[in-house]
Amino acid sequence: MPYLNKKVMKRKSLIYTLALMALAIACGERPATEQDEADEISSLGAVKMYEAKGDSTIYGLACEGGGDSSLVFLPDKGGDPVSYSILSALKERRIFGMPSVGDKVALVLNPDNPKEVLFVINLEQLKGTWVYQVLPTVKQLGEGDEIKLSAQEQAAFDSLVQTLMIPVEYGFTLKRDFTAQSVGGPPRKRALDDESPVEYPRAKRYSEWHVHNGKLIFSYRSRPKDGKNDQRARELINDTAELILLEADTMVIKFADRLQGYSRKPDSLVTK
């Protein structure tokens, strides 16, 4: 049976109310924007950033001289270029974005063989804006929320519910300085949303990203419990994810609760 709160919405006004909701969508309601996020989460200057404790990742530039099974690497910490074997990473499919000369890369070395690389992540290819499409879901019914509809009313109701099933983009931009900015997300809340039979999931607003021992760490701030927008009172929460695939326009990440695919927004490969 469809979602319907009979305490608020009478049977005769059902189709009319949903029609108004469909009209509001047709009139161009925008998803949440970057400015919306800025209004919700202000500058992070007063907030302690993520600390990579126990991280063995090293950073540097890919240099000339590498081959099919080796990578010449100039460490950020200084010194001469070093040649590493990437044969094991190739076999295990742990090279995410084959580096070109001059690309910034992150490496995780084999602790038992410091000249062998276990993970290669091309940070130049990882940076950019990544999105995926999200459809709303039908709300769960509460006790006493169902009423009987005629076949004609049911057909009209189902048709209008389909009108509300509008896909929106969720995603984030990964920047050079390891900051992140969410893009897209649920549409702006409208007056009739409480009566809508569908709802969009809440989007996490990531503010930082990092590489940690070959995995990705996405960080965001918890919502204030007292309703006050005090950055210092917000806890930093980390989501750990595993890179499964990274290509020029496609990325797949395995989070703790799901496998998520992303598409790169056009012309977003190089970001500030």
C-alpha cells in the first residue's frame, strides 16, 4: 500500500497535493549547491585537521626512466630519485591510475622489501569532481497511515509518485591540498516535503580526504547536537574506503557498507 498520512492528508486532497509537488519539481527546484554547504559548514581554519597516525604512505613525483615493471620516484622529502619495482602491484591490480612523468603519486612500500611497491595511487587522476546518480526511496509506512484507494485513485497516485522519482547527483570534489567539497545532494526542502511519499537520503558533507596505507580516508564534521553552528564542537568523523578501480572518467570505491561507482564530471581532472 502507498504511503499516506490520513491524520494530515484527506483522501480527496491526495491527488491535488501530489500534483502540486510534481509541479514544484517541474518548475526547477535545484539540488543543494556548494554555497549551501558553505552556509552549513564554515571555514575549517579553527578546526584540527585529520592526523595520519601510523601511515606509511610516501609522496612524490613520477620521473623518467621507469618501465613496464618499475617506477622512478622523486620523494617529496628530498633526495635522489629512487627506482621501485611495481610488479607485485601490477599482479594484484593495486595500481590506481598508471602515472605519467610529472604526476604526483602516493606509494605504499613492502615493509619486507623497501624497493617493492604494494600500492600506487595517481593523485593527479584521483583529484577532480566525482558524482553518481541517486533516486529517492518510498517512505516506510507508520501504523495507521494506510487508507483504501479505488483503482482509479491508485493508478493516479502511482503515476504521480513516479513523477517524484527524480534522480539527482551526489558526490564530491577532491582538491590538491587534501580538502574536499561536496557537490549535489538532496533537493532543497519544500513546504510539501513532509507529505511526500518519497525521500532522498542525507548526503555526507566531506571536508577532507587522505591516503592512509593504500586506503582512502574521507572526513566530515558531525552535526551539532545543540543546534548551534560551532565548528569547535563538531567531532571529526572518518570514513575509510578501499579503491577498487580508478580510470580517467570512472572510479569505484568500497565503503564499509556499500560499493559505490562514480563518474568524473567533464573537465574536472585538474583542480585547484
